[in-house]
Amino acid sequence: MKESYSDFSIIKKYIELREKYETEVKSLIIRAKENEEKFKKHVAALEAEIVKRTEQIKTLEGNVRELTNKIAEKDEQLKNLGLQLHKMKMAQGQQQQQVESDEAAKKGKFGFFK
């Protein structure tokens, strides 16, 4: 048997279904807004973390530059000290040769077989 559209129970079912639909749509909209706010807060927190880490990276890069400069200075000092040591050894070797030649000259003058 075909339902009659004049029957109030059918209209009542449609109204209840419509109210249920509208309630569901409203709850979905509310949930979407809540999620949007939650994600905005999360994004803001992540952006703050990025800014903080960027500052840390800049600080560390500055420290690395300072240490690199110090290492370069120390390398230059080490190089200079190595050259000075080499010069001192050369001078000491020449002095020792002079002392040995002087001793040899003295031995030659005062030997038994002149």
C-alpha cells in the first residue's frame, strides 16, 4: 500500500531526519573549527620552535667561525715556532761545527807530531 503524503507520521519522520541531519552538520562544523584552532596552535608552537632553533644554529655557526679563526691563528703560530726551531737548530749546528773546527785546529797545533 502506498503511503499518503497527508499522513502526519511521515512528515514527522522527515522533520526528525532533517533535525538529525542539521545537528550532525553543526557538530561536524564545531569539530572542524576546534581542529582548526588546535592545528593553528600547533603550527604556532612549531614556528616558535623553528625560530628558536634558527637562533641556536646562528649562535653555533658564530662559535664555529670563532673556533676556526682560533685554529688558523694557532696553526700560524705553530708554523712560526717550527721555523724558529729550525733556524735555532741550524745556528746550533753551525756553532757546533765551528767549535769542532776550532778544537781540531787547536789539536793540530799542540799535537806530538808537529
